[in-house]
Amino acid sequence: MDGRVWEEARKERLKLLREVEGLLSFIRDPVLVVDAQGYIAHTNSAAEQILERPQIVVIGKHITEFVQSTSLSQHIKQGRPVASLAVCMRNVKGDCVEFSCRLHPLLVDKNVEGAILFFTKPVLRQEQEKFARYGTRFSLDDVIGSSPSIIALKEQVMKIAKSESTVLIRGESGTGKEVLAQSIHRLSPRNKGPFVAINCAAIPEALLESELFGYEEGAFTGAKKGGKPGRFELAKGGTLFLDEIGDMPLYLQAKLLRVLQERRIERVGGTKSIEVDVRIIAATHKDLESMIVNNQFREDLYFRLNVIPLYVPPLRERKEDLYELIQYYMHKFCKKFGKEPKRFSSQALKKIFDYHWPGNIRELENMVEYIVNLEIGDLVTVNSLPTSIREMPRDQYHVRAGETSESQTVNHPFRSLYKVNEMEEERIVQALQRFGTSTEGKRKAAEALGISLATLYRKLERMRRRH
């Protein structure tokens, strides 16, 4: 009877072993199964390829003959699970290949019977830090709104995201240009690579070149030993976001143009040419066309950047999105601060909808955070609103309210500009709608208006300043 039981148990173990072997064969990373003393009982095909030996040669040999580690054998004997242990696997030639080993102990009635060892290629800490620093926080879901302009913008993003073409995002400060840039990266084939952003207006001119292109050791006083890679190198395989491109100095514009043409860079103080594998997304709130006329921005660079133009409308032009945005940020900050959501009185909502929102989405987000922090009750009244919204001057309100209603009937990138006078602005708008907002389109528009191109740019700039 005992013999039959033993035989049945042996058959069950063999059946289980065959099932385990079948499962391990599907794992693409190397796997070794060892007994409690560290002798190899099974390998999968991936391990055979790394060790460059067939399973029949490896089975029965001790793990230390193929895997170099100071503590692996001890962990196996003690039955300790290990999440990540740095080891080297040696092939026939004696070459050592670095791996990260995960150990899963095999226990029977709390006794150590062996272990399954999973080997994966380690991700260097430097690479981990790089992707943590140069990852993305936003996706297209963070572009909040259901207005026709936002729906059209999202559709554009989904169409162009798969492309490698350069994108130029236009829009006022606070409209969410970087959110849009990150969304494009997330939807692109480069989404596994880094998203590296640099604000051309925030970095001193003397440092901007080295930040973009990197530098070699000894390139200047204080240069780091061994040099430093620039943002172009850090963005390899991913996306480089050049925010506030309109603030880039002219001499760097020339260097950037050359990079866009040749797809190669040279570090500051270096002579070696480095290949660039990045997608460029640029953004600005400035009127680049006007800057071109005033010799502040290179026309050839503008055409290199403006391959796919995107326009993010200001908040005052899509006020139908206000309520959705308020609810989104109310939920966000109430969850963050552990508070209950609040309701808005009709008077408070009227003040919010009448307001011009010069700071756009950023200003709205700040308003909601202000209310969540300071409002004790569950009803937001006019007195709960920030002073700038609560006490907007009446004359300012009438001008802006009139402008908002008109802006809904105009569909072009300059519809948010203030009126110089009603008839003149209407003629300019109609001309731009007819001929377009490209440099050539503006030339034709100026000709149709009977003014010079420089005069047209001055009028547009004056209209923008009034805004």
C-alpha cells in the first residue's frame, strides 16, 4: 500500500515538473531552477542561449559555475525571497553578462527544497533617474473641455501625434501648451523615450547654449569634469520641448536651425559631431511673424518649426468649458486637501463667467485652489472669490464682455486681440481669414488693405498689447 502511494506521489511530481517546464519555456528571460544546495534542476531556452550550453550540460552542475554572486547561494539555502540581486552570468568564453536576479524560494512544509531564479537585464540607476526626471505627467485626458475649439484641437493632436514632424504650439501664457506637448509625446511612437523640456526664457542667455547642446570638459571655467550632455542628448529617442522659443537669442536660433537641418550637434568646446534622434515640439506666446519683421526671429527657423502649427485658444474664447474646468479642479483640490466639494451660487458663477481670465487655465486653477483652502462652508458666494474677479472694474467688464461675444464669431489665431477701432479690426480680421496668417498670407492681406506689411504687423502688435 505504501509503495503504491509513493508511486502515485512520484507520478504527480513528474506531472507537475512537466507542467512547470512547459510554463518556463514561455518566459523570454533566463530562468534556472535549483535545489536547496544550489544544484541546477532545470533551465529554460533563454538561459541556454545566455550560457551558450544545452540543458543537458547544465543540469546537475552547481549554480556558482555559471552565475557569479557573493550571496546567491546563501539566499538559496536560507529560502529568502529576493526582489533584485546584481549577478553575472558566464558564457562558454567566460564573458560576464550583468543581470538582476529575482529569487522565489520553493518550500515544502516550511522546508527549503530549492528556488526559482529569474534573470532580467538591469536598468541602470542613471537611466531610472533620467526617466523619472524626464517623464510625462499629462495626457490628452488632461486637456479639459468640450467646446468646439478644444474638440477640434484634440482631434488634430491625435492625427499628428504618430508623425515625426516638428510641431509649433501657439497660445497665450497659461493656456496649457506644455500639457498639449506632453499629450503629443504620450500618443507618439516615442512614448517610451524621455520627454525633455527646456524653457528658453527661464535660463540665462549665457547658459542656454550649454544646456541645449552640452559641453566638454574644460570648455569654460567651472565646467564639470568629463563634460555634460545637453538636452538634445538627454532626449535621445524621445521628444524635446522648446518652451518660449520666441525668447531664444538670435545666435542660438542659427545653431538650432542647423541642428534641425542636419540632425547633428556639437557640444560647447567640442569637435565631435553627435547624431540627434529627437522630435522637436516648440511653443510660444509671442507673435513670431512680427518678430521676423523686426529682425528678432529668423524667418528660416520659423518655417522649420512651423511644420505642424497648433493653436491653443485662451479661456475667454471657450467660456462654455468653464463649468467643466471648475468641477475638474474642485475635485482635484478637494481630494488633495481632504475636503468636501463645494457648490457655487448663481451670482458667483455669473462673476466667473463675466471675468476675462487674462491668466487663462493657470489663473482658474489658482482660483479654485484658493476657494478650497479658504471657504469654510459648502456654498461659494461672490465674497468667496478672489478680489481680482470679485471687483473687476465696470468699464473693464463692458469692454471685455463685448469682445468675448464678438470673438465667438471669428475663427482665426488673432481673434483674441483688442480692437484698435471696430471697422479697422474687422477689415484686418477679414483679410487674415481670406489670405491666412502665414508670412505670405499677411503680405497679401497687407496689399489688399492698402498698407505695408510692416504697418500690418505694427497694428497687430498694438492690438495684442491692448489685450
